[in-house]
Amino acid sequence: MKKTLFLTLVCAFAAGAATAGDTPRFRGPNGDGIFQETGLLKSWPDGGPPVAWTATGLGEGYSSAAVSEGKIYITGMDGDLTGHLFVLDMAGAQLKKIPYGKETTDDQARGPRSTPTVDGDRVYIVSGLGMAYCLDAAADKTLWEVNLLERFGAENIQWTLAESVWLDGDRIICTPGGAKGALAALDKMTGATVWATTGLDDKTSYCSPAIITHKGRRLVVTETARYVIGVDAENGALLWKHEHKTNYDIHAVTPVYDGAGLLYYSGGYGSGGGALKLSDDGASVTQAWTDKTLDCQHHGVVLVDGHLYGTAHKGNSMVCLEMATGAVKWSDRGVRQGNTVLADGMLYIYEGPKTGVVHLVKPSPAGLESAGKFTVTAGTDKHWAHPAIVHGLLLIRRGDALIAYNVRS
């Protein structure tokens, strides 16, 4: 792996100007696109924030970076089509390269898409080919592997699996999409099945699940090919399903819970989304509102101060919705379709697949408030991986490269 390092910025990093929190999974520590950072820039200079370092040699793939206990975890596929877990230090130097198995060669997005979920030395990955792996990053070996498609009677989907698993205590939650298990909980130590969700006649999609707590009840929420679903997190029982059709069965946006009973969902291709009102016991839902403006395809939506922010597929714009009502506060083509996350009160949007423009935006229901932008030039292939913001660094994966930008104030 080749590394470019600017020593002055490393010194600034060591000084620790930002308050940092790890992100051991996809889209932040809580999977909601919000990163627990403070002390970050509120505006960017012309050309964007400085590059702290660039690590190359990751191969093909669209995994985001997970960060835990001073190490960065990311996956990539090499020339013999083998997926590897790369472990880097916080200055971008490669510490480990651990093979785990063959990866997808789908033309749309070759290589791994699953962001590692990290639990101490154990790292959990789902390959595009439907294999779940538990790797020991300290011992450089695979502890167990499970063929999710075979075990749960599922078929792979058109562009192959892309979810990142959810760690729930002593188990991991995944979405095989089979007759023997639409969702499944596996023992994190052994890979044995703890529970499996039956009674749902549907395939999986490209969505990563999340666990929410609604009035004391823990629910797994996600989107399959045709439904938004809620499952009891303790036993996997299917509690409800809500039909939502979209082209090519592409559901790839984890539902967003407001903490008070509303659950937002979305799909691209003009299908839009809406909010479901959960019953007090979480066992049923009713439609609260629907919307066609924010048809987020696979780029994530963030809830900030009662408003949803994301980018539209058909409209190719950034959109703000009021969570309580679904009212469109604004839609602005000053920012195009891109992955959306939040840190220290500011939105970061990484446009793809071709432009590679990264925007810094102040969230406001009054309108789009740009605070800077720059273009990612390093790396290869499409601009599709979701950014991570941790320890004062904005980490952007583009194919062969992981680029770290210093966004400390």
C-alpha cells in the first residue's frame, strides 16, 4: 500500500483539536448517519479542507471505513477476486490485510459493499455473494463463516448483497431474504442461528437493518424488496409489513426513527417515501404521510431538529422535509444526488457516481446554506461509498483509495 502523508497535518491530528468518537459500523455509531464529533470546521476554504493522507492499494470495492480503538477497518477485492479486510492505523499506514473469500464481480459495483462491523478484535462482514464472515483481526484468521443464502433458503438479488450487519449484544442481525429467514440473528461467537423471521414472502434488498426502541420495545426495522418491515428484536417475530414498491426492488435506505413514534422510509426512481406511525406496543403501523419529492435511492437520510435531509434520485437535488408532516420545506439543485451524513451540526454530502463533489451544508428548513465544497480526485471508479467522520478526519473511500481530509476547526 502506498501512503501520502503531510507531516504538519499529522502533528495537528496528534494535538487532538476535535472531540472524537469511534464509528465501528456503517453510517456512524448508531447507524443513523450521525457521527459523534465536535470541534469541526463550519466552513471550508476554497478547494476544501486539506488532505491529511491518502492510502492506496485497497482494490475494488465500495465499503465505508469503520473506526475502532485507533484502527481503521475497510474491505476491498484484489485481482484474483478475493475480498480482504484491511486494517490501517489513524495515519493511513497498513497494519493488516486479511483475506476472507471470493467477492462479487457484478459490473455495476465490483467488490465488497459491506462496511465492516467491529467488536473488539472481531470483525463481521457480509460478501456480495451471500457469505457472512467473522474475522479475528488480531490473529489474522476467519473464526467462522455462514452461507446465508443456503442456510435460509434465499436467492441472491440482481446486483448482489450490500448490507452491513447490526451488532446486538451477543448476536448480529442480517437480512438473508429467504423462506427460512427473511431476517436472522446469528450468535456472534459461533455463527449459529439464534432466531429467524418467517412468514414474509419477499427477497432481501440492499438495505442495512437497525434496531430502534419504541416505548420500551426493541424492534429491528429495515426494507426488503417490496416492504418496510418491523421485527421483534428478541425473537425475530414479524410484527408488521408495509408495502412500498420501487423500480428494480432497490431499497437501500435504512429507516429513520424520530424517537416519538414516526418511522421514515424511502426509495428511488420517483417512488418516494413516507412516515409510518407505530402503535404504542410497536406491533402495528398506520400511514402518517407520503411524499414523492425525496426519493432517496441508496444515499441515506439524516434527521436533524425535526427535519429530514437527503438527496432525490429523480429530481437530482437536495431536499428538506418536515418529519412530523412530510411537508417539503425546500428542494435545491445546488447539491445533487449524494451520500448524506452529519457531524458537529453540519451536513456532508458526497455526490456520485461521476462528479465526486463533496459539500458542506448547514441544515436549515429555511433553505440550502452552503458552507463549502471540493472535488475528490484521488482513487478509482464510482463515487458511491458513504463517508465516515471520526477523530477530526473526513474519510472518503473511492475504489483503490481511502482519502483522509482534516476537518478540525
